[in-house]
Amino acid sequence: MPLTPEQTKKIQEAIDQTWQTIAGDYLNLDDGGSMSKDEVVEVTLDADYLEMYGCGYKHDKQQYRSLVKEFRKLSYDEQNAIAAAVWKWNVCGM
């Protein structure tokens, strides 16, 4: 079942928070100090980062954990589309 607009907004906040937490590590590892949006989406949704870092440093953690579980039930393409919509840029760099 698709997420509601409110759920989508909250999961996008969690995705952005996750990227803000891990970005420095990834951009420092990359030779050019930049990554494409597709790469950012991939690493942000990978390796349970969303569960670790996006589940509410300023929000109800249990509510976000439940929302992330629902988000993870979406198809790969649906998850990527929601994540890609978080950022307006095509390349991120330091």
C-alpha cells in the first residue's frame, strides 16, 4: 500500500536526516568530493542507515521506526523515487 502524503513527507525528513549524518564520510571518501543524486539515494537507503540515523533524533523514534518499516515494504523503485524527490540538486559536493 502506498504511503500517504503525510507519511511521505515524514519519511523524506528521515531520509534527509540520514544523508546529513553520513554525507561527510561519503564525500570525504570520494576522490572528487562529490556524488550524483543517484549515488546519494543509493547509499542513504543502503545498509540500514535509514533505520539507524533517520529514526527520529527530534521526533518520536517508535513512530519513525514503524514508518520506516512501511517504507521498506515499498518496491525498490518506489523507495528510490521518494528518496530522489528529497533533493533538488543532481550533484552533491563539499
